[in-house]
Amino acid sequence: MPQVGHSPKTENFVVRAAVARTLSHKERLGDPRVRAAIEKEFKKLTGLGTWDTAEVAEWSDIKRQALAKGEQVILARGFTIVTEKHSEAANPEDRVIKARFVEDGSRLQCGDGSTPVFDTSSDSPVTTTGVRLAVAVGAQPGNKSVVLDATNAFPQVDLTGPATYLLLPDDERPEGWDKYRTPVVRIRKALYGDPRSGHDWTNNVTRKMRAKGYEPVESWPSLYTKNKVLVAVYVDDFTVSGPCQAVDEAVLELCSIFEMGTSEPLSRLLGCTYQCRPVNVDGPDGTKVCQEVTFNMTEFNSQCVQRYMELMDVEEAKLEKRKKLTPALVAHFKEMRKLSCVATPFLDDELERADPEAHDGYLSGSAAAVLMKILWTARVARPELGRVVSMLASDISRWTLHHDFALRRLVSYLDCHR
């Protein structure tokens, strides 16, 4: 189906949309670029002092010592996420392999085997409305918005709380660790995936920005003002808006207190592409030039559809592995993969009433991952999706066959109205 805004005149115009695709385990095997990216990531984290491989210990020894001394420790596992950036590029050489090592925050345990509990109430990134406000400020006459990101944000700060020991993956352990059965190292810096990292990073940002004269906006988390400049902070993404010269001065100031990447004009932020163009606005003081800002999440929506298709394969593979994949189920999954162009994201009421006690659905295991990804689109640029996502999400624990079809309807709508 033709996409809105496309025309024959732009067929040869190439745009790098920076679509990052997560590589499967099979795709990672034997690819030297993947190996190089992982080694680069671990070298970076080690260099930042995230952990010290000289402090290696045995998992069981740490637990035993903690119990003997009555001390609280946290034991964690980690894994590497490998993505292919610019995956939409036809030329393989234009695609970039990136690796990020994260802590598995869902599998933490204390020394006695219990699950640790954290207070993450202070982990408050800027709201979507706050980002909107920053974009609006940058669109005013004489103003602009720029974005920049804090490189290696979390490892810039120390990890607070009980001592945490990390079990590194088998293929990322240094030479000489063969004598250990389950070797762990103590984490010294905040690490992506740890429930405390957001808290420590947020406190670090607030402390350093207040020291430079930036004041938090009351009741608006992670929004700061100084000299008519508004700074919105979403974890490691900084959006700086205000008068042009003041924004340039603020960027230099932020780069002096945080390790930052290069600042760029507002174009892509948090999965959304922002298209800006100047427009003349007549007012009581004469004509002024403002910025007209258009939100575009076409590429992100394509990722949502792709996520749905990938998770269908996962659910079908689970049933096949358990030897429960019957011909009827094969036909059902085939039907669920058929996306058609529909006018609304909702199923007809008649279908819902036709089978009030429908059989348990087969997509419940993957539905949450699809819905939460689409929810981001709904919050940022597609408010018409919010209601149907909320309705389906509220039924995750009581998913029926009807919900399978309702989810397909939602994805079909997104597919043909990207």
C-alpha cells in the first residue's frame, strides 16, 4: 500500500532511519563483526571501572561469607544484546553492529536466595508531555531545539546499595578463569538493567545540574530551566530548547559536566522522527518565523509489526517443542499472520458477542511484548491506538481466542496505517 508522503520523485532519495534490529543467537554465531562489537563493549565497561576482573570470586563463596557475617549482598547475571543499526540499508556495509551488556534485573537474588526489594520511586525520567513541551519551546520564534546523549551514562556514576556481584557469560570470561565453576566480579558502577541504576543516575544529573544553576521544574520530573533554556532528560537523552545562543551555551555547559556525544538539531528522539520546517506566523507585533513540527513514527511502527510476526514464530515453536502443535494450530497461526488493510483498530462488537466463552488464546505469552511496544507509539504520536492497547493489556491474564483475533486486528491497522 502506498505510504502517505511518498512520491515517484523521491524514489532515489535514501534516508537512514537508524532502525536497530536485534540479532538472534543464530545470526550472531560466526559473524566476526559481532565478536568485535562484544569485545569492544566489554573493553569499554572494564575501562570505565564498572567491575574489576582482579576481584574474581566463586558465587557460592560469596553467598557463604555473606550468611556467615550477616551481610546483605546481591547476586546477578548478565547478558549481551546485539543489534544491527541501519538494518533497513540495502548495502550490508552500511549496517552497523552494536553490542550492549546489561544486567538481568529480573533474576537477582540475595545471599540467602530471596529476591531483593528496591525503592525506585526516585527514578523519574521526563514524561512524554515534558518532551512535547521542550519541542514546543524550541519551535517558538528565535528558538531552537537540539538533542544530545550522554555516552556510557550509567557507568558514569557509582552503584549504591548492597554489594552486588555479577556472573559474566561463559564466552566473556577472561583467560585463567577455568578453575572457577561460577566466577563473579563485584559491580562498582551503575549498569543497565540494575533497578538502582536509574535512581543513581537521576540523582547524579540533578546534583550536577543544580550546581551549574539549573533549577528543576516543580512537579515535572527531569525538566530543568536556566536563562530561558529548558532541558528535558530522558535517561541518557538530553533535549535542550530555548533562544539559539542560550542553547549553544547550555550545550557547552552540559558537555563540561557529563560525557556527551555530539549535539544535533532535533530530528530523531525516543523512537520518533521530528520533521521541522519554518513557517511565517502573523501576530500583533508583525510576522515572525516559527517552526512547524511534524511527528513521524513510520519506522517504529514497522518494528511493531515485525515484533508481532517474530513472536508468532516464537509461540509456534514453543508448541512444537512441547509436541502440541496440531494441524489445527498450524492453520490458526497461519491465519494470525494474514494482515489486511482495515479502517479501525477494533474488532466488530458482533464478533466479541458471538463467542463469550472462547477457547484460551495462543498468543497470550507474547501479547504483552507487542502491546507495550505499540503503547509507546500511542503515547508519542498515535493517540487513536491508546484505547485498544489498554483494553487488550487489561485482559492479558484472561486471554481468549477472541483476543488473538483482536491483536491481529490492531497490528493489521498499524500495518496499513504506519
